[in-house]
Amino acid sequence: MLLRYIARRLVIAIVAIYVLATITFFLMRLVPGDPFAGPRVAPEIRQALREHYGLNLPLIQQYGIFLWNLLHGDLGLSLSSRGHPVTDIILQAAPVSFDLGIRAMILSISAGLFFGIVAALHRGTALDYLTVVLVLIGISIPSFVLAGILQYYLGVYFKVLPIARYENFQSTIMPAFALSLGTMATIARYMRSSMLEVVHADYIKTAYAKGLTARQVVWRHQVRNALFPILTILGPAVANVLTGSFVVETVFAIPGLGRYFVTAMQNLDYTLVMGMTIFFGAFLILMNFLVDVAYGLIDPRIRLA
Amino acid sequence: MSTPETILAVEHLTVVFHTYAGVVEAVRDVSFTLGKGEVLAIVGESGSGKSVTAQAVIGLTPIPPGEIRSGRIDYRGTDMARAGIATLAKIRGAGISMIFQDPMTSLNPSMQVGKQIREVLHQHKSLSSAESIAAAVELLRLVGIPEPESRLVQYPHQFSGGMRQRIMIAIAIANNPDILLADEPTTALDVTIQSQIFRLIRDIQKRFGTAMILITHDLGLVAGSADRIAVMYGGRIVEEGLTDQIYYNPQHPYTLGLLNAVPKLTDSGDAPLRTIEGLPPLLINPPDACAFADRCPFVMKICRQKDPGYFTPVPDNRAACWLHHESAASQRAAFTSARVPA
Amino acid sequence: MTTLDPSLFEPDRERPPDALAGRVSLAFWSDVWRRFRQNGPAMVSLVVLVLFAILAIVAPLFAKHPWDYTDLMSTYEQPNWEHWFGTDALGRDIWISVWVGARVSLTVGLTAALAQMVIGVLIGCFSGLYGGRVDMVVMRFVDIMIAIPFLIWVSLFMLVLTPGIGSIIIAFALTQWTDIARLTRGEVLKLKQTEFVIASRSLGASGWRLIIRHFFPNILPIIIVAVTFQVTNAIFGEAFLSYIGLGIQPPLTSWGKLVSMGISEMRDNPYMLIFPGAAITLTMLSLQLIGDGLRDATDPRLRR
């Protein structure tokens, strides 16, 4: 029953978000000392914060306030930005990150699938080895190293692309590429091995035995079935792009969620960190839920169970 | 009895595989013919080369690591061993079809069953969608799938193993092929289903007059179905003859061993199963000797030194065994008396 | 047909050569090593890693000064014969810095991965053996832990704990055991379905010993491969934390810190990023290849 499958997944997702929020709440309470009394917190807002969070109340009540606020979309007040509501900060920075993230995902998926399929079809040739090498480099080179190198060589040395900010199309190229390479490499690698595994399947033999040409077999049977396992790595892929954005946005000075998160950590802005963590977590949980739903819709074995 | 017109002639086929361990000679100098409407059973244990032979006939030998080193596979004038990809694609699914062993994995799990049947129809004939749908329905009905119209749009996982094999049969006979290759079609099925499916294959073969090559490791299975039986061992055909002769008058120790291995109703309840001692040979650089020598209870010195070639001890038969040489009288007598009466 | 010597047709009484001679069965680990050896890239990676480990231990011992010896007379030097990797803003030799950093990064990576292994195996066994409700609850918990990306987890932990090597290792160990736990649980479940469990009931204590003897060889290769990949994650994670300032603190240095300094100096002194960056990349690449090589070498399906 497809509906039951979706409903189950939805319940799990909601519970997960709840547990995440709770863990984050208690984790922040574990910070030694008084986080709201830190040097970065302007004195005039300390009182506002105290009231907002009900810091004078017992812990359970604070928890209750926290959850209540959460349900109303209130993620708290930022410590270092003079009490700016966290939610506002997120809403301001999100469009930039989403734009960058989507570009990176499109690039990763299209290039990744392309290289994976091509490498599998030309197994053992130079093209295959080249892909394998690129994949290995792609998953080994840390995103900040890559970002730094790109920035230097393309931005400073060759002066081909702008090195910072996010204003026009050219300025999206390097960050999107830096952000996409790791995921692109992973997708290429999985697609290649999925294709190679599928090629040994019995139904491929059957397809050839029907008199289909290689091209027909590849496109109608091999690629279609090789794509299935790729869906399962889409969830983690989105997570990778999200965390990759921390570094890439910082290096390229892009005013997105990632950069705010990093500076929040550096400034010990606990409330902002907490709020953003819940946001990221909820977003990823939601993404995973959507991937699960998509999988249920596409795999006939689940759709018609 | 008039000999049926020959539709397939395999001549001196040798297929090798390049592996890490060396070059494995899976099929060594195999020759046989198949007449129109005739049923030939190729019997042998794992590794005897029977599946590789069938794959070569339909042109599905995986070319690296496989290689058709020599020989000719003649089907209506085309040499299947050397034909180009386009020619082979036209013949597969139309002139020569094949059903495989494991029905659970032989169908594309993400494609509707009806589409998979219609695929083979559209590949070789020009039909409209309506025509192919109707044809697919008829085919499903023919292979015994109830309510075929509604089942066309279902997926393989919604069918049992036996039914999936029926669908495979439907695909294979869709274009009324001259030759149907069945590679252990019932091995992976439940025992109770095996005979049903087997009967279905037999009925279809009789009805359409399709020539068939039936590959199996089970000599007991083909008694009532095959016209001729070829026994393979170590990549070679060690005996070939009419069905009755193979069962009642085997001329090769290996054939005898296979027959003896089938438990009989007259055996006492706790009698040990009769087996053939030893393991099949590794076919890397096989020596010029009889491949069965190490396991043969009637082995002679010459068996290890020279390959026997074929003898014809009885009509319509050939056997690759030194026992039939004029000088082997005493051992041959031992062989004859060792045969358990059927 | 040529006439043949009749004596050739006498029965051959010699015992046939051992048919099994061509199929030598090897002890499991020597077979794994043999297969691993055949894997060119994996072997090269192994050499590279061993080389890095040796350099990490030995190179700082041969230095004229400790790594943080500041020499304000020779700041920002390009690589030259005196300073193979050049010097940084404070005149510190980068060659030594890289190998001191290697000590930290490799240690963190290895220790964190091993700690994850212990925790993961314990939880996986626990969940798999008890099954039922317990298993379900544990697996849901794992699902939730996985929902948060690893970098966010460790960052959160670093905010709560005081930054330092110990806390980094703790942060990793407490949050990244999930993969290994899942793998272990999978193997335990598979084992539960085999006849060994039935045998244990009738054999009692010796049955348990039998299970353990069969269980660990089965699971060890899988775990080792997983741990290898966890080391890459740990090294990357430490570098990331140090890059954003939540990781290693002075007087220690790590590859992450070196890279973060290097990025800000990219414009004029690219070598400051290139050397530590290459060190990290090569290490992660080598670990990746070794992990792949181990996985291929222990995969029973790929036996020749």
C-alpha cells in the first residue's frame, strides 16, 4: 500500500525532527558557563534574551517554551546579531544558498550520471580510467582545498572568474563547481558500478536474446535499472552539498546559510547555531522523506506491493 | 524413417575463455546437427560446456573473455559464429530463441510484463500497438496464464516463479522461431512446478513444430521428450544417439555413470546413492587424452595418452571411448556386464 | 588408422593424480593479502601511507628547531633548499609543520575510527542479538543520528566541549559509529538465520564458541573496510573543524589549520596551501584506494 508507506515515512520524519530539536536543546544547555553571558553578547539584549527564553524558569518549562516557539516558527534570537530573530536571518540567507545548492546538484547529477554511464559503457578504455581517476580525486580532495585552489588559479592567477560574492552568473561558476565535485564524483562512481552490476543480470541476457541491439538494451534495460540504486544516495548527496556549502560560501564570501553557520560557530552564537542546526536537520529529514516517497513511486515493487 | 531437413549444423566448434588462471577450453571440437522439429537433449554436469554451446548457437557468447576459436555454426546459411552484430540481432528472438534457467531474474523487474513480450514482437515485425497487445494476450493465454488481459500491465514480481518462466516461454515463441534453446528451464523451479512447465514446453514444441535443444543435467527428465541425446563431458560430446539407445544401451562409461546415478524404485531404502567418483577436470591446457579417464572405472593405459575420437559401436550412435577399439575386448566385456539392467 | 600397441589397452591400475591438486585452498588472510597485492593502486597507496607515517614520526626529530620556532627574518619564503616547503607568516618551516600536523591528523583519524569501531560493533551486536523491539528502537535512533550530517554533529559537540584533540576524538566517536553499527547488525542478523544458532542450542557453551569463531572472521573484513573509510572521514572532519577554528588549538597544529592559513595566503603564497592540501588529498586518496582494495580482496564473489 503506497499510502501506508508514505504515511509511515512521514511519521518517522516528524518524530526525527522532534528528537533532533530536543537533542539540540539539551546539548546547548550543556555548554559550560552561561552562554548568554559571553563576551559577544551585547549587554542590552541580555535581558531581552532572558525573557524570551525564560532562563529563570525551571528547565522543563524552558523546554516547553522552546517547543512552543518552534511550532510557531520561532527559532530564537541570535546572540551576536543583537537579538535578531534567527528565523529572519535564515530566511534572508536561504535563497542564496538554495540557488547555489541547486546549481551544484544539477551539475553533480547530470555530469555524474553522464560520466558514470559513459565509463561503464567503455569499460577498460582510456575513457574509463580517466573517469575513475577523476572520481578518486573528486572524493579525496577536501572541499576547502579545492575551493582555495580554484579561487587562486581561476580567480587570481588567470583572472578568469570573480573570486567572491554572488552577483552575476560568472560568480556562480566556481562555487557551484567546487560544491558539486564531491557529489559528482560519488554519483559517477555509483552509477558506473551500478551499470556494471546490471550488465551481468539475467534480464540483460534475455534482452539480447530477443534480438535487441546493444543500444536498445543499454537504454531500455540497463540504464533504467541502474538508476534505482542512485536514488538511495540522493539523500546523502543533498547532505553533502549542504555541509559543503559551509566551506565554499566561506571561501568565496557568499552570504548564504553556510557562511552564517560558520561565523555563528566562530562567534559562539549558540542560539543561532542551535536554530540553524534545527533548520538544517529538518530540511535534510524532509529531503530524505521526499526521496523515500520518490522511490516508492518509481519502484513498482513498492508501488504495487 | 525420413531424416528431417537439417536446420542447424554445428561443425568443430571450439570456444575458449581467457581467465586470470589461464585459457579455459570450455567447448572442444563439438559437432552435431539438428533437424527441423527435432528435439535434441544435451546432458552433462556443471562445467561440461553444454550452456556455452547453447550460448554460442544463439550468438550470445560474451566476447571478451570468450572467444570462438574455431568452428562453424550454420543456421540457414548464416554462420552464427562469425556473423556481424546486426545479422545476429535479426536472428535472435525470431529464428532462434532461448529460455534461461532462473525465471526470477530473467525478466526486467521495472518493466511491465506485457511490454516485455511486445518488445520482442515489435523488434522483428511491424505491428501496430493494438496488434501487438492482442498478440501478447494470445501468447499469455497460450502459455497458461489466466486472465491475460489484466496481467499484461503487471510487473514480474507479481508473478510466481513458474508463471515467470511461462512468460519467458511466451517471449521465446512469440515470433515462431525455427529453433528454441532451453537452458535448464526447470532447474530453478519447485519440483511440483517442474513437470508442468516441462509439459508446456513439450506441448508448444509439438504444436508449432519447433526444433529444440534442451540442456539439462538430469538424464531422467528428458526420457519422454527428446528424440536424440548428446552427452557432454569436459567440453566434448562423449556420446550421442537416439533416446532409447542411450537409456537402454549406453556406449560410454560416463553415460552409464549418469544413468546409474538416478535412484531406482528397486533400490533398497538404505542403499547408498551411486555416484561418479572425482571432480570434473579443469580445462586449462587439457592434454591429448580422454577427459573422463581419471574417473572411469574401465580406464586403460591408452585412455590417458591419446584422445579416443569417435567410434560407432551401434547404428545412429557415436561414442568417444577406447573401449570400442578392437583391441579393448576384455575391458569392453567388463563394461557390458557392468550395465545394470534397465 | 594407425595400429596401436595392444598392451595399451590393458586396464590402468595407477591411482589418478589428485584431482584437487589444481584447486589449492588457502588460509583466508593469506589469500586476502595475495589478492590485495595484485591491486596496483592499492599497493602504491599502502606504500604512500607508510611513507607518510614514517615521515610523521621521524621528520620532526631531525629538525633543527621545533615546528613553531618563529624566525621573523625568513618569513614567507618560497620553497628552497633550506626550507623545502617554504615558511609561513611567522617564519615557521612548513615542511616540519606538515609532518607535525600529520602526527595530529593521523592520530585523530586512527583513534577516532577505532573508537567508532568499538562503539559501533557493540551497539550493532546488541541490537542484532536482541532483535524485536530493542532492535527497532535502536535502529530508529540510528536513523535520527544519521539525519544530521556528520559535520554538523561534530561542530555541535565542539561547541559544547573545549576544543582539543581529546574532544575531537570524542565528538567523532560518539556520533559516527552508525555505519559500523548497521553493518554489524546486518551480519548478526544473517548469522542468526544460519544453522549455527540452532546448533548452539543443542551444543550449549561449545556452540557459542563455534558461533564466535565463525562470526568474527565473517565480520572482520567488512568492519576493517568500513573503518578505513571512517579514517578518511575523521581526517577530513578534523581538517574542517580546524579550518573553522573549532579544532586543534595552539601549540599544536594540524593539516586543517595549515590549510586554513594557506587559504588566506593563497594570493601571494600558494605553496602554503598546496603542500598541506596535497598531504591531505594524498592521504585520503590512499585510504580510499586501500579501502577499495581491501573490499575487493575480501569479497568472496570475486575469487578467481
